[in-house]
Amino acid sequence: MKVFGIARRPPEVDAPHPQFQVRRILRISRVVSDLGRAAAFYRDALGFRIIAQGPLNQATILDSGLGDAEEVVMRLGAQDVALVRYTAHGRPYPPVSRADDMWFQHLAIAVNDMEAAYAHLSLHPGWRSISEAGPQMLPPSNGSVRAFKFRDLDGHPLELIWFPPGQGRPVWHQGMSATPFLGIDHSALSIASTARGVDFYRALGFRVSDRSLNRGPAQARLDGLPGATVRVTALRPESERGPGLELLCYHPSGRPAGVTRPNDIVTDWLTLRVNPSSGDLPRAVRDPDGHRLVLADQGVGASGLPA
């Protein structure tokens, strides 16, 4: 099944150039159908706050002739997400989507109290559950974390994740928070080959920080995917600041994304701060499974934030 048309190598796919080395993930961007509605959901249901808004810098994703776009940049803790709306609307998120499909990309939001976070989310309508039977506790072999996956108002996947003491990044166990929502721990991408994905991201300067094989009833309920077996590879850039990256390789692999356009609602991309020795930036590339990346040497977009 080709959800977005004939599957082929997208024209802007480019191998990572060895002269570009990623320092950190600056932000995660995703396309939405209604900017005000989406921003209100991320604010009210998940604790994000608006830090900037304005025209999208087309150079961040290549000028595709799709017209103007606006973005709202939102922050939770010290991590940012940008919600983007094009004047020329693209296609909606595929209605029948699974965690093993190659277009799957979620944001994992660290929480300090899963029951409180889930109860707060449940007060706000419009989202749809991916996980079955509420938050799930994964076995000790997978860190004994608690997690819950769901979709926002446009269908983009998200995850709430709670780390027990001694697990996860130290920042999630430091200090007090007025809300259960702490920040973005990572973005996770479904891929077809762990070896191929790791080679690509290592060439950009990411390092492998953890590996696990997740399977069993709790994983199946978490993913809403009977018999789910997924090899998880956690990656970190040079800096400890900002979110990390996870590669999710399901067995068997799901459906390829095929051809997508920047204004399709399914579109997410990561903006990566790199140390260039030469070359024009920002530069848009795709990884081997079609996930979009933007290489930049400074803050880009509406916020004008220093990197």
C-alpha cells in the first residue's frame, strides 16, 4: 500500500556530508491544519507556552512553491516545537496509521507523574489514543518506564513518558514543577533498517546512547499493535542540551511513506544545529526512510532564537 503515491527516493534526499557535525536538536516542527486550534491544544492539554510566532522561513525546508506559511513556536521546559500552517493546505494525516509505518514520528514528553499527566490530558477533547487500556508499564528489561501514546487533533503521534529513579536523563529528576509536564525527551522515527539508520545518523555526528529490544504484551498495548516487536536505538548529538532521537525498527517493518509534500499534515522535521566547515546553510535533507531534517548553523524561523 502506497499511502502517499508511488514510493520513490524523494528528490531532496542527500547523504549527510561529513563536514556537517550535529551539535544538538534545536526544535521539532510539524504541519497542522489550524494553527490556533493546534497551539491551544499543546498549551492547554500539554503545558507548552508560546514563545514566538510569525512567517515560516522557507529556506528551512526548501522553497517548494507552496506559498506562504506561518508558525507558532512553543516551549515546554527547555525544548521547542514549532507548529506550521501553510496557506496552501496539503493532504490530511493518513486516517489508518500504525506505529510501524515509515511516516510515524512522535514527540515523547517527559512527565513527573503519569497519573496526573494522563488525567490532565483526558480533560481536553479531540485527541485519540494509540495505546490500549491507558498508560503502560514496560518490563525491567526496557527500563520499567511508564508510557502512553496518543494522537493530537491532526493525527500527529505523541507520547507521555515517566522515568523511574535512575532511568532517563538526570534533568527529568531535578527540581520541582508546577505541572506534571517537564519537557521533550526525544523524537522517535520508524525506520526499516537499524544498521542503515545508525550509519546515516552517525555520519551526522550522533552517537548511540542505548539499545533495547521491546516486545511482549505491554509493548503491544503501548503501540496498539498486536505482537509488536521493536528494536529501539537511542541517539544523542554532541550537546546534552535539547531532545534526543530514537530509531524504531519494527519486525516486520511497516509501510513506506512514499511521496510526501512539505505542506502535507503528516510532515514533521527536525532542525539540527551543526558545525559546518563549509557549505550553504540551512540545508534540507532526508534520512534513508524519508524523514526530513534541516541542517542549520543558527536559530531559524519565527523565533529568531540564538542557537
